[in-house]
Amino acid sequence: MKKVPYLTLCAALLFLFACAIPASAVILQVTVRGTVADVSSANNTLTLSGPSQYGCDYGSGTSAPVCSWTPLNASTLTGTLPDPAALSVFAKGDQAVAVSLGGTGGTWISLAKLYGSGASADDATDEIGDIGSLPTVLIGDYTVTEITAPNCSACTGTTCTATTSNVTVTSGKMTVAQKTLLPGQSLFFNGRNDASSVNISFVKGEALSDTCPKYAGLIGGVQPVSDYIVHVVPPIGMKVTTTFGTTTVTSPAGAGASVQASATTTRKAALPFAALGILGVGIASFAMHRRRN
């Protein structure tokens, strides 16, 4: 049997690997959490102390991933703010989650302010920047999702300027508010009988270009990054139990109804199972080639 040249095999595997990666997740998103050590208006930065990185173990790919936080070998991480609104939201001592592209720190594309203190803080009262990149859960059993629409005449590679954003608010499993926002517009919901509310402002955004005829099927490039400001006023007297990573948080109980929220997390920038499988084939082929030679 004629042997397939090793370099040809590698090239084929790399091609298949590239095809398996969606255009929306080409650059690795790094998610960290820690204590806010500094928020600088002069430098437009936020610094986290004692940072830990979020990661998921996908095992064989046949069951749900197990996600957790791993302490980093760094005392602090600093990044620029995704929106000036963060200056009035975050303060020294707050627990926060931050996401950057391509490496740890440098430029935060999104930030979340967590409710509570220390390791027990999980649910977010505020999210700023590219909220779709955050693995956090909003307090009060609220969820905010968004879909941006591209301006097909203003595209670069895989991304276009967003003309609008379709924003949906869910309470538990029920959709309670939905609105298509132009940049600069907001959606406010306070229809529950527990004094809670959600406010979402769409500052500006990007969208994938693959729905534009000129860019259909384009592979490779930077994923779209948008800017939102989300603020949640928690229900009065709520009790929250959240399965996030390996921690559990319970808020102080008071008067009013008790609301419980349970959430599972997925890492949106992780490689798909198909890509991981192809990578495994490449590693196995390399090992066989070494043994035969």
C-alpha cells in the first residue's frame, strides 16, 4: 500500500480542523474572576487581584462539560474598560468576572459585577460590554439574550457594524420582554410583583457577516464584539442558589417571596466536539508515524 506523505496528512488534518471551527469563535476568549483592586478613570482600566481562570473539561464529549475556576500564577490582571459606564458600576472590593480576547488582561471585552463577597459571589447584578461572552448568571432568575443584525455595506472580514439588536428578557423559562433596539436605545422591564427590574442599553455592536451575500461562507477572522449595559435590581427578600462552577451563593433573606435560580454554564469560545475529534486524529497519526520510523 502506498504510504501517504506525512506532510500531506498533516495539511489535510489542519484543513479539516479549520473548517470545524466556526467563524464566530476564532480568537480564544479568556474568562477570569477576582476582586476589583482598582478602577482608574485616568487610565480607563480595571484591575483584578487574585485572578482565577474559567475552564471546562469536556471529557470524551458524550456528557455535559464540567466547568470550574483555576487560580492563575499572577497577583493582578489589568485591562481597559469595555465601556465608560464601568467607572460608576465597579468599586474596589467588588467581585467581578472579566473576559478578554487572545490572552489574559490587556483589553476587557466584557465585565460582570457579582452579588456577594469572596468565593460565594456568583450571580451578576451588572453586565457591561459583550454580554454574550460572559458565563455569568443574572440575579433574580433573569436572562438577557441578544441577536445583532449586520449592516452588509459596513463589513470587514467576518464582522459588520450592527444596525440593530433584538434583545429578549426571560424570567425563569418565560419570555417577559422583547424589543429590537437601535444603538443608544434601551429596554426596561419591571413586570414582576417583587420589586425587581432589568434595564438593558444597547450602546453599539457588531454582527457576523455570513448572512450578507458577499460574505456568505467566509471562514476565519475575529468574532463580533458588542457593547451593552445591563443592570438588575434583585427581588426583595430573594434566596438564590446557583450551580456555577463549584460554588453556591445564598443571599440574605428578608420579607417577600423566595425565588430560586439554577443555571448551567457553557464556554462559548471553546472548540466544538468535531474540532477536538479531528485534533485527536492528528495526534494519533503523528504518534503512529513516529513509531514506524
